[in-house]
Amino acid sequence: WAERPEVGLPVSEATARGLVECAGVAQRARAEARAVNDSVVGRMAAPAPYAAALPPNAREILGRESARLLKRKDGFVRAAFVRKLGVSDSQAAQAMIGKFQDAALVWERKRGEASEGGGKG
């Protein structure tokens, strides 16, 4: 397999139409597979050992300033929050998403402890 396949020129009109149609089918199949994958991953629970290994406080995951901005009583200021995140590229965005997911697990754990009477909430 070539990284970038090369098609000899000239390509017949029928071949070109067939290639465009194949590309469309492949794109639709990829979109459908991604939707199914996202749905399945969205329903997956985090493994208990992973969740248990997280720090007791989401501030330790997100950082003091980010946690403070999320807890503001006078309203959430989106622009200030995004600036504080310092997300400059897709890798940094993915890392931040992972931190939010971990923080959500901590918050979920705290909510469960509070409902059982074993925590502050």
C-alpha cells in the first residue's frame, strides 16, 4: 500500500465517477462507525481501580485557577476560562479533555459519597 496512491493519468470519466462514489461510500461508513464508537465509548464506565486512583479533589487534576473559575458563584466566564486553559493545539485540547473526564469522575464519586452520607459533596 502506498501512503498516497497514484492513479495514472488520464483517468476515464467512468473510473473517475467510480472513485468519487467509492470515496463517498467510505466517508459515510467512517462517519457511521465513528458515531457508533462514540456512542459505545460514551456509555462505558471507567474501571473502578482507575477511578479509585484519582486524587480526592478535582482541583488537583484541573489546577487551582481552572477549578476556581469553574466554581465562580457570579457566573461562568467562558472567555476567561478558555484563556486560562492555555490550549494551543489539538494535543493540548485532548489532554485537557482527559483532565475534565477525570475531574468528572472525582465529582461523581463525591456525589455518590454525599448521597450515602459518607462525604461533604
